[in-house]
Amino acid sequence: MSYIYISLGSNINREYYVKHGLTELTKAFGALTLSSLYESKAVGFNGSDFYNMVIGAETSHTIDEVAELLRNIEFEYGREQNAKKFSPRTLDLDLLLFDELVLATPAQIPRDEITKNAFVLWPLAEIADAVKHPIINQSYGQLWSDFNKASQSITQIPFSWSHIMDNQKT
């Protein structure tokens, strides 16, 4: 079994897509470790604010299978095949870490944005505080502690989700 961390984000009908993204990740991986939910400004383009969180999970899938599974979930929930990198997203699922692997393909692992974006680093540090970045060799907790928090606006927001509740009509 491998342990993975996934960044989940949405800036279109945010709560709907976050909840459905979590439901799909539960179907794919079983029990999930969830960070808090955060709201942040769009980075790299002018757009609506994002909801972001990080999810940890165990998997017996290969990294190629996980990358394909995440893309398929994105497409199932409205992501366009040729979506530009910096554009609005219904559901954005990025594989951040796969055990301690360092890879360029099928995805950059660890993702470069971990150390550059508060919306990735803060939730990752929340659920993987003592885990060390495989290149920098510092814990995510230490990286977050050292991060210039004034450089990006991010707010922790109330959020509750339950796989059982998600399937009920409200």
C-alpha cells in the first residue's frame, strides 16, 4: 500500500463540487484523511475565489492508475479536456505526493506548487505536519511555519461532509 496526498479545488459551484469530489475519492480509495476547507483568491488569473483542501488516502493503485483516476473524476464533473492551466474549475484534483517518490511523469511528484501556494501548503501541513518533503527534506509543518503568510490571502472556513449525508437530499 502507498500513501498519497491530493489537492482538491473548485471555484465554480464550489460546495457542490467539493462534496462530490470527496464522494468520488471515497469510492476510489476508501477512508480519507481530510484537511479543513480553505477559501483563497484565484492564483494566475482573475476569477472567483476557490475552495481548497488536501486529502490523504492509502492506495494499492500505481501512480499511473491514480493519475488517470483523478483525471477521469475531473472529466466526469465537467472539466474540459483542453482546459487552460489558469482558468476556472468545477473540480481540480492534483496528486501532490505518492509516498516519497520524486517523478516528472505521469505527474510532477512532489508538486512544485506545494511550496509556492498557501492553498496547498497550509492544508497539507494540517494533515501531514511531520511528513518531510522528499527533495527539500523539511517537514510540511516547518515549511508552513516558514511560509510568508502575508503573500497570499487564505481563510479557513466552516465545512462538514459525510459520505452518507452527501447522498441524501437536503
